[in-house]
Amino acid sequence: MDTLLQQLKKRRLDLGLKQNDMMLRVGVSRQQYQRLESKGNPRLDTLQLIAKGLNSEVVLIPKEKLGAVLAVLERSVNEEQEAGSEGISSGQRDPSNSVNKKSLFDDPWQDLLGDDS
């Protein structure tokens, strides 16, 4: 698993953003953001601000649930890739397959703990 700083960089690149773009998104200069990505040790409030600018959330995951979380995320990525290869957008999926459940993109934590809520 990538370090937190590697994950921040990957997310920024996945969104097609440059380090300079972070100034407009969260008010962090390119130099500050570059330093944070390369060797930073951000404060929690800075990390939350940057996560928000990257359309992300900072989440604490118990180690005993990490495997389940990673499996759910991997499954959702695979489903999205399969839908894309079939020319189906996430909003056009067959509703009979979901049995009135939200998609994993709407609620990535659904059924994670095994409760029916």
C-alpha cells in the first residue's frame, strides 16, 4: 500500500491536477504543496483541507477491517471498468442487479460491517 503522501500525489494526478492548481483549490502555494508531497508531515487540519481539495476524505480504518475495505474498493474499481468496457455509464446500470441498493460510489461502506442498515 502506498504511503499517504504517495496517495495524495496519485489522487491529484488522477484528477488531472498540477501542483499549482492546489493554490486555487485549497490556498496552498505550489512550493508548499510540492514540499508536502515530497517529504511533508502535514498537520491534520492541513491534511483534511488538501483531501477536500482532492475530492477525498481522511478516514481512519481499523487494521482488522483494512482487508475488507480494500476488497470493496477493488471490487468497485473492477465493476466500473467492466461497465466502461461495455459502454455503460454508472447511471445506466441494470437496476435489477442492485436490488434497490446504492452503488458503491454512492455508499462505499455499505455492508462492510455485515449489518443490514
